[in-house]
Amino acid sequence: MTKKLFVVLILALTIAACEPAGTDNNSNGNANAKPPASTPAPVSPEPSASTKAQVKAGDKVKITINGSATDATVVSVDEKSGKVTVKVEGQKEEKTVAISDVIKN
């Protein structure tokens, strides 16, 4: 009988320890204060001239493919979508990459 009582006591303590603590005892005096309103910065759809690579068709560039720089020639630039189409030296097909992956020679 004592063994069953001890097991029930341990089980009750285990369950009580697993229950989440309530937030009824909030000692923060500023609980109803509103956080300061922040003004979001204006979002520009196009990257600024200082951040995008200034490349044009025919430029010799290096592009990053799988972490390594590879020589390529720019075929076309789509600044609106932020993409550059390049012809990688030694490959037949053209490849479209992000402007951020292009390094001008």
C-alpha cells in the first residue's frame, strides 16, 4: 500500500512539473505600455547603382558557379529582374545568373 501511494505521489509531482507556468504573477509594471512605433524604411524595387554590377552585353566577366569563379561573356542584362544571361567559356548553352553572382573583369 505504501508503495502504491509513493508511486502516485511521484507521478503527481512529475505531471505538475511538466505543466506550463501561468503568467498570472506578472511583476512587470509596464505590461500595458505600447512599444514605440517604428517607421519602415522605403523599399526600392531596383537595387541602387552602387550595389549592382554595371555590365552590358559583350563584357567579359567572372560568374560564381558552385562557389568557384568561372570566365564568361555577358549576352544580355535584365536589370528589372536582376538577372544576367552569360555564355560560359567551354560550354555550349547560355546560363542565366543573378547580377550579384557577376564580377566584372
